[in-house]
Amino acid sequence: MNSFTPPSEGALPHSAVVREVGLRDGLQSIATVLATEHKREWIRAAHAAGQREIEVGSFVPARLLPQLADTAELVAFAKTLPGLLVSVLVPNLRGAEAAIAAEADLMIVPLSASHAHSLANLRKTPDEVVAEVARIRAARDAAGSHTLIEGGVGTAFGCTLQGAVDADEVLRLMQALLDAGADRVSLADTVGYADPAMVRSLFERATRIAGERFWCGHFHDTRGLGLANVYAALEVGVTRFDACLGGIGGCPHAPGASGNVSTEDLAYMLGSMGIATGLDIDALLALRQRVAGWLAGETLHGTLWRAGLPKTFPAPRERVAA
Ligand code: ZN
């Protein structure tokens, strides 16, 4: 039925995509409001460093997230960069209509598998979010729009409010999103509860269900297992991962949480293992330094920046031609 081919035992994918989500997941959970000018520079430099998928913001009311009030402007700018897939987050139909009007390439609709997190964060039950995705799909099709719909199932490994989240419920909701018209689905460890064994088990089941429509793994490094979790997902054939430059971000409902897996550390791990990403890691490290300057006073994470690349790193042949 689907053409997704899991790798043979022990084999890793030849290439993988690192999707930058720092401008959304990162910036939404820190106090500093980054100037639009700096966000534009970030997007331009990330693209120059080889990033080809960037989530530039979120279509939520500016009174809720003033940090992301310039999303439409950023979509318009990002769409001028060649070969860039421009993503935004949309919490509801109204946000989706804005994403369609802005001609974003992809809109991510978050769903929390934890009912408690869903009510706290989205003020809807998970099944009400599924119904909203059906309305978004109808609106997208009626508009003749090509904006892809990604259903992102969050708190897939547990939740700070509810505790355990049942894997069967996660997969039921993922299937419901596909049935409601999502073009893609993803799984997110929103609060950093996953370990590699959990990831391997859940992602294996998820990719079997969704096939080619399984799109992305989203891991937070809250407890230091972010990259290990990426590795477990690679082992079952997942080839796209969300990451934040400098590991910025966290979750308003997960006090003390560090951010996503850091873009530069992930690019290094993949490159070191010979998995092609098209990323120039020196350029990412230089950009990290600029972002750190713009976000003075905020805590950044990640490790590679401290010591830099090892002499043995096979950098030049992995790089995208300028
Ligand atoms: Zn996240």
C-alpha cells in the first residue's frame, strides 16, 4: 500500500534533512522579541549554510505571541530564497487561512496526544483538533492552494501535566489526522520524556502506519537524550528532524525545559556518520554566534560550539557548492 521502505537491520539512511524551527519553537518560548531584520538575516544565513526547510513563525494572534507577530512578512521574504520549503505553525482554521493567503509551502497543525496538555495549550481536545484539520483541508482545497498540511502529534512520549501518554492513543490520533486530510504527520517529544528505546518502538509503528506520509521527528534535549533519540529514529528509517540553532526554546508548560536538539550538533552528528545533509557546519557555527549576540541575556544550548569541529571531520566534500 505504501512505498516507505524501512532500512535493513543496522543500515542508516544516506541523507537526512534538518528542518530549522528556531524561529518558531525557539523564539516563542523566550522573552526577547527578535527584530524582523534579524530574523530575516537568520533565514538568509541559514539558507546560505544549506538549510532548505525552515519554519519561519506561527500564525497566532499577536497578543498571544508578540515574538511571532511578523510571520507573514517572514514567509514573503523566505519565499524569495531559491529551493527553500517555507513552513509555518497554525493552531486553527484562522491561522491556516493566513498561511494559505501568505502562500506558505507547508503548515504544521499541532495536536497534543496528552488531553491535559491539549486543553491547557490549545483549549481543545485532541479529537477537536482532528476536526479542525478536516476544516483546514476543506478550506485549503476550496482555495485551490498548494500549502501542504502537516499534523504534528506532540507530547507523544509523555506530558508534564498528565504524565504518561498511551502509545496506542498517539497512533490513533496520528491515523485520525491522516484520515482528516493531513498530507504529512510527525511525532514530537514536546517535553523531553523520550528515550531511544521508546523512540525506536513508537517511530517504527508510526512509519508502518503512515509510510511516505511520515515526515519528521521533533526532539527536545530536556534531559540530554535529544541526539540519541534522533539516532533511534534514523535506525527505523526517519530522515527528517526538527532542530533549533543554539538549541534555543523550551515549552511554556515544561518549566526549566531546554530547547530542541541543536541544529549545529545534529548537523555534526549526521555529517560525521557520513549521512549527507548539505549543511556547512562552520557557517552554522558562525550564525549561532550572531544569534547569540542578538539574544544577549538568553540561555543558548548545544555543545559543538565549545570545541569546534575535530580535525578529522570530513567537511569539504559534504558541503554545498557556493
Ligand atoms: Zn517543540
